[in-house]
Amino acid sequence: QKEVEQDPGPLSVPEGAIVSLNCTYSNSAFQYFMWYRQYSRKGPELLMYTYSSGNKEDGRFTAQVDKSSKYISLFIRDSQPSDSATYLCAMSKTGTASKLTFGTGTRLQVTL
Amino acid sequence: DVKVTQSSRYLVKRTGEKVFLECVQDMDHENMFWYRQDPGLGLRLIYFSYDVKMKEKGDIPEGYSVSREKKERFSLILESASTNQTSMYLCASSFRTGGTDTQYFGPGTRLTVL
């Protein structure tokens, strides 16, 4: 069983919809949680970073961490065609800085 | 802006060839990483480096080696390329944000081994 599970999609939504992307994980030692966005033929870019449980908002993006359920989410409000990309969750453990464990990514398509 | 560059976007090599992939970062980051990305498997860590001349194995180091002679440059070497090393290779560098590192990725090198 993988340490981090992520539905590969593809997820197709109309422009303006609220998008929910999720990851589950099995290792309770994970403390830091990240979301990366990867456009086709490009490297991943960091979108959001959160520590432990709670919510973090940045513009149209909200990251949510529920450590009791080992579940993290990324919400995108008012989705745009430019949001079409693959979204990767990643996480790391306290004290083992640098080693990220990634989900396999969810491909999102926002249609006009 | 952090800039991580990789020497080639696309590379085609033959089985048994020695392959060098180069990565350069311009932000004085201590940490550098090499990953490979395959459909259904996500990003898997091959090697990483905390400092010049220092290296540590990641999750899938077999068939690869690395070199870090200068802080800004981290090279991945395939000693004898095989077809199962056909993949997208991503380099990253990082600095510490709070208790963990924020990694910045290069554009990737798509390697095909025939």
C-alpha cells in the first residue's frame, strides 16, 4: 500500500465551479503538507504549504488538513481554464527535512 | 524568482550508453534532488544532496549515481542506460521554510532509452 493515495482523475469541471482535490495518507508522522501544480511538459510548482491540521487560504485556493482522518484537501473556487493541470499532494515528516513523499497526482480539466 | 534549469528538455539515448543529466540552480540552495516521474507512480526520489560533495540515496538509487562538485550544480549519471530508465527526470532545489523544505523544480528532461 502506498503511503500517500491520490485519485488520478481526470476530473472535468465547468468554468466557475468549485473544485475539491484530495489525498489520504497512512503515516501519522507526516507533519508538513504541500500542494504542487504541474502543467503539461513543465516541472511542478508549489501552490500551498501547511503545517499540521487546519486551513490555509491564498486567493482562490484553500488547503485543508485533517490529521485525525489522515486526509488533506485543496479547494479551488471560481475555477478557470488556466487551472487545468495536474495537482500533486506532497508531505514530509518533522525532523526529516527535504524528503517529500508525493501522491501520484490528479489531472484537472476546467472547460469553458 | 528561483530558477532551476536542466541541461536538456528531451534526450534520446541507446541502451548501454552513459548518460549525464545536469541541473543548475541560482538561489544558493543547500539542498538539491533528482526525481523520476512515471505515470501511475508519481515522483520518486533517486538521490539528494545536502551540500557540496555530499549525497544520499533516495528511494530508487539503483542504476544511478550523482555528482555535486559545486553548490549550484547537481548531476545525475546513468552508468549504462537501460530501457526501463525511460522516464521524465526532474531536478529540484530547496531552502527551509519553518520546519521543512520548500522544493523548487526544474522543467524536466524527458529521456528515452532505445
